[in-house]
Amino acid sequence: MTHTKAMTRHVSKLLFLTAVAVLALLAVVVSPLFSFGQAGAQSNQQVEQAATQSDNFFMPDKRVPQSQAEIQLSYAPLVKTVSPAVVSVYSRKVVRQNASPFANDPVFRQFFGGAPREQVQNSLGSGVIVASDGVIVTNNHVVNGADEFRVVLSDRREYEAELILADERTDLAVLRIDTGGDPLPTVDYADTRDTEVGDIVLAIGNPFGVGQTVTTGIISATARTDVGVSDYAFFLQTDAAVNPGNSGGALINTTGQLVGVNTAIFSRSGGSNGIGFAIPAEMVRRVVDAAVNEGMIVRPWLGLKAQSVSYDIAKAQGLDRPIGVMVTEVFGDGPSDKAGLSRGDLITMIDGREVFDERGLKFLAATRSPGEVSELTVLRGGNLEQVRVTLAPPPGATKAEVELLDGRHPFSGAEVAELSPRLAEELGRDPFDSGILVTRIKQRAYAWRVVRPGDLIVSVNGKKIESLKQLADILEQDTSSWDIELDRNGRSISGTVRL
């Protein structure tokens, strides 16, 4: 019995030692693998962490809203603040038409009637209150040609409005209403230099007359100069839904500031296709200030012609990409000439903003007032220079001196004026054009056989005409044959007229 217990104790001890040895051997074998796995796991963890940090640079971590307040995030407070400053603008025009083709004939009038008919044409748009005393900005095409204007506020109050400035070239108009001293809510101007593609914006207006409507989107593009809506084209593009009736309404940012005035859409059907255009707030502010302070707008002028920079020109100038405009002509004794600019200079920026075509350069200069100084960044001889230009209005009288031509010559019965840079700017013509402009022709005048209103008399009998005196001297010649050269809508027309 004692022997059996001792033997059992010996076997147990042997088994215990064997188990310890096996475990020690396993520890030796498994330890490197465990270390490698741990190191690999740690390395993978670092890679994943780096990848996560890289991804987070572009996309923040998604998470479930943590509070009821976050679930209820909305633009509603912003809209409630801004929408009272957006109005509906109704314009009315009375067109009188004769009831019959015999209305002006005293014999047939008694049989066919001659009382003129009145046709009322109504149009609808939107507007933005920019001054608490009742100054409202809208589009020119909303009020163009109308006789009466009515403004309806968001709270349904209605006021008769007075047109104080209509500017066809920017497609902006400024109205004023009399509220009897009651202050109105307004929208502040945004600094559109800070506006970038991707910024969230809201469009507020009265599309199709259904009532005030708010849509949202982003800024799709900036500095659109090829839209062709107005002479000073430099539009913000947005995909916020804009439809007929939104014209003149507000495009605001998420701080409730006016980024632009909605003015046009690109559409084949007449409805919104997600391509809308707004006039930037900087131009809106310039036109409103001119309307309120001067009653008219005088645009500053650089006094130069320029062409866009192609890839080949950029390469020749040592640029890595096409940017800027190249000066092709400078008006003598104009602002650019006085600043030392010359043909061949390449303007890359104006007041710290890049330009890519002459329209953009012209627009940015026009947002300033005459007498202000603009700083141009000019590439000249391979070096960038800063050139300061004092802006000035184009030379010439504000109102053209019109002269009626009479006598025995081809222009008898035509009213003409010397085409100055100022007059050319007002008419939307090239300020570098020179000659005598035909402004009007009397009924049944002989001049109708030769010229049309808008024609430019370039030369007569081989002599270039640049002044009314030159034209008058030539027309006094006793001749029956006249060699005439005209400019009609940019097309040269020449011929001989015999009386």
C-alpha cells in the first residue's frame, strides 16, 4: 500500500515536469509569432490611422445627430430675417393702338371707326430693399418701358413706386417708395470678392407670381462674362432654382447678405434648368449709390482696348497658363495713357483680382467711381509691375450736341452728332470709334435713301470725317456726285450717290 502510493506520487511528479517542459517549449516556439503578429497589428493600426486622418481631410467623420437641436437645423431663421426685405414688383404699361387701318383717314374714319384702343401690358418681377427709407433695386427688364410701378411687401402692404434710375447696360433699375416714415427691413451687401464656387446660397423671389418662394443651391461659377445679358457681363452662376418672376430678387449667402440680384436663366423650356445668373452685389451697390446720390451713373473708363490671352500668347510670355488681357490700343491722353500703359502690356490683375477677358476688366473698373485709383498688375518685359491708374469718365459731352443737316446733299433731313467716347459708351458702341453718328432722320427726308439711324459717317469724297465742322465744309461743295463711306453695325458700306 505504501509502495503503491509512493509510485503514484512519482508518476504524478513526472507528468507535472513533462507538462512544464512542453509548455516551455511551446512558449519558445509561439513567442516570435506572437511578437510578429503584434508588430504587424500595430503597423496595420498605424496605416489605418494615417489613412483615416487622410480621409478625414476630405470628409469629416459621419455621426448621428447628438441632440434635438442638431436634428432640427434649418435655414428658417435666416429666411425669416431676410425675406421681409424681398418684394414683388408689378409694372404696368398702356399701349394705344388704332382700331382700324383707316383711323387716320378723315373720309373712311366715319365708316370704319377711329377711336384708339388701349391695351394694358403687365409684367411681374422681384426686388430687394437696400435702404430703410424705401430704396429698392430690381432688374431693368422688369420695369423697362412701363408707366406705373407697384411694390408689394412680404406682409402684403402695397405702395406706388417711383423710378429714379434705369440702367439698361447693367440691367439694373432703382425704385423708391414712400412709407410715410416707417422704416423698412433691408439686406446688407456682401463682399463678392469672398464668394467662391461651392458656397451655399438662397434665391428669394416671386416666380410665376405664385408668391414669395425660397430655393437653395450653391455658387456654380463666378465671373461669367459670356452670358450676353448686358454690356457689363460678369455674373455669378447658381444652381438654385430661378424662374420667370425671380428677376430682380435676392441671392443671399448663409450670413443673410446680398450676394447678387437674380437676372437671367439658361433654359430651352422657360423653366429652371439649374443654370441661373445673378449680378454681383458690388455692381448693384455702385448703381444704387449713383441713383441715390447723383441721380445718374457715370462709369469710369480705363481708355484701352485689350484681347484675351491665348495659350500660345501665354507660352510666349513665359506664363504657365493663359491669364490676363493684352493691351492692343491705348486712347491718347486717357487714364491708361497717363499711367504709362502701352500696346503689348499684359494685364493679369486689377485690384488684386484676376482677369481673363476685356469684359471682366471693364466690369471690375466700372464698380468704382471716377477719380478712384485702381492698381493693375502688368507683365512687361518678363517682369511683373504694379501700375496705378486714376479712373476718369470717358471724354465728351454727357448729352450729344445734335445738328440737323439741311441743303442739297445726300444727308438732307438727318440729325447727326460727333461720336465722342462718352457718347459711344452711352450707346454701347466702341469708344475708339470716330466719325459722325446719325441719330435721327426726319420723315420723308432724302437722307432715308442713303443712311439709317445708328450709321456712322466715316468719309465723304475721300476725306475722313471726325467733326461736324469737317462735314459741314464738305457738304457746302457744289457737286452732284458724292462718294460716301459708312459704318453700319460694324459693316463697312461705300458707294456713290448722284443727285
